[in-house]
Amino acid sequence: MTSAKLPTLFVLAMLPLRGQQAPIPEAAQAFIEAHFVAAKQAEAAGDLDRAAEEYRTILDKHPRLIPEVYQNLGLVYYLQRKHEDAIQTFSQGLRLKPGMVGAQLFTGSSYLYLEEPNKALPYLTTAHKLKPGADSARFLAMAESALGNYETAADHLRSALGKSGDPSNDLYLLGDCYQKLANRIGRSLIVEYPQSLYDSYLTAKILDSQGFFQVAAREYLDAARADPGNAAIFYPLARVLTILGQTDAAQLALDRYRQLAPRDASAALDPSSLPRRELANLGVSVDYERRLNELPPVNAGDLPPLPLLNQSVNSLLRTKLARDSTGKWKQAAKRLLDGQMKEAIPLLEGIPPAPGDWLRDYLMATAFVWLDDYASAEKILRRRAVQAAPQPDVRFLRWEVFQQLSLTYFQRLLDEHPRSARAHFVKARALDAEGKREALEEYDAAIAADPKQPEVRLYLADFHLSNSRHKEALEACQGELDLNPLSSGAKARIGKIYVQIREPDKALPYLTEALKINPNDAEAWADLARAHELGGELEKSLLEYHKALELDPSLNRLHYVLARLYRRMGKAELADKENQLFQKNESDERKLHLERLDRVRSK
């Protein structure tokens, strides 16, 4: 019998034993064949321990003869969740034959399971180059996403979508990638440009989408004060004010929209199509009419070139139009103004951009957004000039495109796979973000639909923790560990729970293990510090609190904790220093909060 006839045990990713450089001796052939057959029989019976033993028997006697045996043994370890053994075994085989796709693929997957995506990526990249496919694309997407490379991850997921596998999972992961991209950009804009148009407008859009209409209206008003010539602010403001029952103020906002965008003078709102008005008047009351009347009047003779864009973009566009000797900018701008987006896009494409000039591509992407073609908008925003532009206007547009793409994929998931675990999970997360208790039913439905779905139980645990249900949170985390015994997220949460119920001895092993897997988890370091503090190990606690602050300086409460600890240890100078830091940060935060309140109060 030749080596080409040797059986393989796992069709997925296992290479046939062909193409040997030299013929296998007859005695070796018989030995290998006997143990391969025995291994296959063991697998068929579900006895993976015996299958592994048969492979090891082959490798003990013939360690270099057939590299694929390492691949088969590695996959047995992989199925047994012995990922460190799998990696070591795959690596031995790859030293003999680097081109084994299965070994490359599942080495990378094992590193993903161990939460080491940086180590997984080279193996998965190699596997995908050797044999591109939907499975390798998905593994690559998981690694890139774990490393924060969400756009690259989305590219891989799109290539896999509809090609075998579970489409509901692909749609969910695509939506999640774009949501994380949008969140990253949104946070950076709010932090870098506080109390600005970008801060207020972005916050308003988010609150509006979540149904917090009163607070959204205030943020829209702040955005309007920052950019009173931006017509795009006033239509959604009119809509929100209508929902709130502020009929006169809504009419003022709608009138201003029509004045700024006279080509849409017939714009109207149908109150019957809007959500029911809120009953409670939450927070500081606002005189919406007075705030709107205080805005500078619209000068009909000096409207911005494109009133649905903000002041800074229009200012740059005015300069372009003034210097436009070819007439191309004027033609394109007129098409955009007239709502002829499909005609405007090729006109803009025909304008050669100057080096580093992002306005042309920005306007093209905006035109696609106005056409609700967010996929095409994203392609434009990936062009070098616009992608490298640091301007907040470009980043805001990217936020909007990514947010809409996220919603698009999530909506497809809900429409096409409404009973899937992922669909229930999306609904649970949305309800949870709105503080609604119905989220629990959707979390339970997601688990019932697919008990092996990872991640759901971690969100469920957080839901229980937010309601001080420690027992239920522990049960959810333990369920996640049953699926993935190495889950750092589950271990970190279990540690947190035991810290909260003041059982530090139980918390310490979980937190220690979680930080071995994910040493950059600032919250876990803070919980570990608190566990050591509860146990009386103050020196350890101090070091760990400082580590948490080093990883995340926004954890200001830890300065207060450190001040208390230093004072307890008789280190008054250090205590004073930490207390001063705490007070300063608190003062800065309070000042920012008061300034925000001032912006929504009546003058």
C-alpha cells in the first residue's frame, strides 16, 4: 500500500498524505496504516484520547516521515480544547512542512482561543494565502477584530458572507465591527472637541436614536447654537420637539430648516407617524422657543453653498468656488444643491484633487450618504486623502457611515434570521442599553436558540450585576466558562462579583488568571487591588491600583482609594497628593458638567 492510500481522519483542514519526497518503507507503511485505522475507529467512537494515543504512537516511531500526522494529532487536541498541546504539535509539523493549511489555520485558531490574537494573526494570514476560503476569512476577521482592526475584519467577513457557515453570525459580526468603529470615532470626537458642534450633534443623534428625546433636543439646540447655518440640524430638532409636544418650537425649527434649504421648502412632519410624546419632563426645563429665537436670523441672500453641511465645510467650499476657473466645482455644487446626487458624483470624480485635499472625496461620500448608499460612501472614505485627513468633519462623516452600516447589518440579521441566537442577542443589547428589563427575556432567548453561543452570557452577567443580582451573574459567568474555560471576560467578572460581596479569597484566583490572559484590563487590576486590600495586603494593593491607573487614567475614583490607603498606612504626604489629584479631576469633571447644564438652561 502506498502513502497516497493512507486515510485522513478529519476532512476539514486535513491534507491527504500524498506527494512524499521519498517512498515509505514497506514495514513503516504497515505500521502507520494500522495505527491510522485504529485512530479513525477511535474517532468514530468518540474516543479522542485513544485517537491521540494512536497518533503519538506513529510519531514516536516515525517523527519525521509524515508531517501530516502532527496535523491530525493537533486537531484532536484542538477538539479536546487542549490548545497549548495543539499549538506545540502543529508547530512540530510545520517545521517539517510549512505548507500544511490545516496546521496553519488551527494554530491560529488555538491562539484565538487562548486570547492571543497577535500570535494568531501570522498563522491565519498564511493559511488564507495558501487556501483562501470562508472559514479562513472568518478566523482572520476574529483576529483582526480582537486587535482593533475593525475595517480589515469587516472586509474578511464580507468575503465570507453567504459562503457556507452561519450567515446570522456573519451579519452580527459585521454589525458589531462597524458599531465598534463608530464608537471609537464618537468617543474621540467627544473627548477632543468637548462643547463643540461635533460633541453636541453626535450626542444628539445617539440620544435621539435611543429614544431619549428631551436630552436629544437640548443637544440639538447646542449644535444649532454652534452652527446656526446648518440646515441638517433643524429638521431632526423639529421632529424631536414634535414628539415632546413642543408644537410652537417645532414649527420654529421647521421654518428655519426651510429658510436655510429653500429647495426643500415643502418639508413637513406628520405627528401621527412619530413615537408617542414623553409624559415626564426630565431634568432642567428648557425654553425651546426662546433658544430658537435667539439664533441669528437667516440671511436669504447669503445662504451657504450647501446648507445641509456644516459651517467649516461650507467655508472651504466657498474658497474652492471662488477660485474655480474651470467651472467644475460650481457644476458639482449646483447638482448637490439641487438634490441631483447621481449626476454630482461623476462631476466630482472628474475634478483632480490637489495633494492632501479631502473636500472632493468628502462631498462624494456625502452624496452617497444622501442616497442612503453607505457601502459606496465607505469606499470613498477609504481613499488615501480623505482617510488621512484629521479634520473632525471627515471623522464625523466616517462615524455616521459606520453607524449606519452597523444598523444595516443588524437590521438584515433581524429581518433574515429573526429567530437566530444572534438576532435575540442584538435585541437584548439594544433593550439593555435603554435600561429596559425586557432585555432579560431576549438574553434568555438567545441562549435557548444556541446554548453554545459565546459572549451572550457575559452581557447577561453584566445585566444581572447592574441590578445587584450577584448569584445570577455568577451563574451566567460559569455558563460562559463551561463553553470556554479560558475566558478572561468570565473570570474577570467572577472576580469582580466576589470582590463586591467581600469574598476576596474567592476573587483572587479568578482575577489573577484573567490578567494572565488579558494583562491590559484596567478594571480587573482595580478589582485585584481591592481583593488584596480586603485581605489586608496593602502593599500589593497599592501597586495594583497604580497599575490600573496607568492603564486607564480615567479611573479617577482610584485616586480617592489610594489617598485613603496611604492615610491608613501613615503616609500623609502621599495621601495628600492622591487626594489633590482626585479633587482636581473631580473639579474638572464637575466644571464640564456645569458648563453643559448652563448650555441647556434658559439664560
